Amino acid sequence: MSKATRRLGLWFLAAGVTLAVLFTAVLIYKLTVFEPDPPVAANCQSLQLIATADGAAEIHVYDCQRGNSGNSWHGFEVWLFEPKANDWLRIATAEQGPCLTISWQRDGELVIHHGHSRGALNIAKSSVVYDDANGRPATISVTTKREEKECPL
């Protein structure tokens, strides 16, 4: 009986240590790598800007070059900007490709039109929450639409 209890205790200890290491690794990754600098602090060119109906939030599309010459990335980035709070939130990234534009499907639903393959478009947030003009939380849902020919403006 004590041998089985000891074995079970060692198994739980090993599982606890493994989970602690994984949690620490994810936390370090999220704090150091996961969220890039806002586009205004990076080498990015503005391509498109649309705003919410009340003007409380803006959605920007940027063409960005990140990293140094030996380890660089070039592509599109979609960001939400709240002018009142001066806060940026990354919505999507895509490798340089045929096209990437944004439009409103209806109020509160953002559509990202793209010509990329399935793996080249990365959605960081499928919905974003921002404070509207009255200071109340509002939500924008994000959908994607692959365009075979040209992206609409």
C-alpha cells in the first residue's frame, strides 16, 4: 500500500512541476514576445483607416517591417486604436501578400478581406472590446473573407 501511495505522490509531484514549468514559459513568452510594439513605434506605413460610428475607436491597416536585416519580417498588421485612452491592440497579422483591406460588414462587425492562404493570416483577436464615446464597453467582432480577385477598398 505504501509503495502505491508513494508512486502516486511522485506522479502528482512530476505533473505539478511540469505544469509549473509550462506556465512559467508561457508567461515569459507573453511578456517578452507575444505582443509587438504598436505600429507608431515600429517601421510601419499606414495603408487604411476606418473608424467606428461614434469615433471612439479606429481600425488601422499597416504595412510593417519588423526585426533587423538578418531576422526580419515584412507584412500587414491590423490594429485597433482608442484615441481617448491612447491604447493600441493588435487584431491580426499577415505575411506580405496579394492584398489586405478592412471594411464594416455592419455596425460592430469588422471584415478583413485578404488574398492570403489559410496559414498566412493570423487572427490575434476574434473580438475586441473598447470604450465607446459614452465610456461604456462596446464590442467589435472580427471575421475574414478570402478574395480570389481583388480586395475591395
